[in-house]
Amino acid sequence: MQKFQKLSLQNQAILIYLLSLGISIIVSPLFYKFYIKIFPPTPFNSSLFLPIPNIVGITVTGTVFALYFFLTFFIFLLIKNKQWTIWLIGLSIPLLMALTSGQKHIFWAAIFSVIGWALAQSIFLIKNNYKK
């Protein structure tokens, strides 16, 4: 942890982005199941529809949903300076995807982000109280 704090802010942000993306990809099937419960798919029958492999759809959709949580959690837990700037830069692409998808996606993006922030803050407070 001390080695991480000695890195420059840019390197810390890059490591957090990579860590969050890696964990989000790993747990994407779990978040995809939650996504399907929230947004049930509508049947699409057309001869022009070229389905992508199911694992790609699951991974991309689940990763975006998981990224809202993990990126917020790790940024507010591990980075001490300019947290909000790094958070907004890191979530710019997923948030743009949510903005184009509709109000429900924005709502759930905000919920996952708030849960990640609250969990990071509670861990931070417990850690500070334990030191005293």
C-alpha cells in the first residue's frame, strides 16, 4: 500500500483503471444476471439481425455495470488526491453509454456508484477508527 501511495497520481489512476477493468471482466456474468433481471430483453426477430456470440454480450454488458461499482470503490478507497477528477475521467465512457441508453441505465449507474462510494467510505472510516 505504501508503494502505491508513492506512485504519481497519474500512475495510481492507471493502475486503478486496470484493476477495476480486470475485476469487472471477471465478475461480469454476475452483474449481467442482475442486468437481465432489471432490463428483461425484448425478443428481436429479423433476418438482418446478426447475433454476436453470447459470451461477448454478457461480458460487455456485465463489465460496464460492474465498472460503475468497482471503479468508484477503488478510487475512493485508494486514491487520496483529486478523487472526483479521476472518477469522472474513468467513468466517462460508461456514463456516456448510460446516457445514450436511457434514464433507467443512468439511475442504476448512479446506484452502483453510490454503493461503491459508501462501501469505500465505510472501510476508510473503520480503518481510521481502528488506528486510534
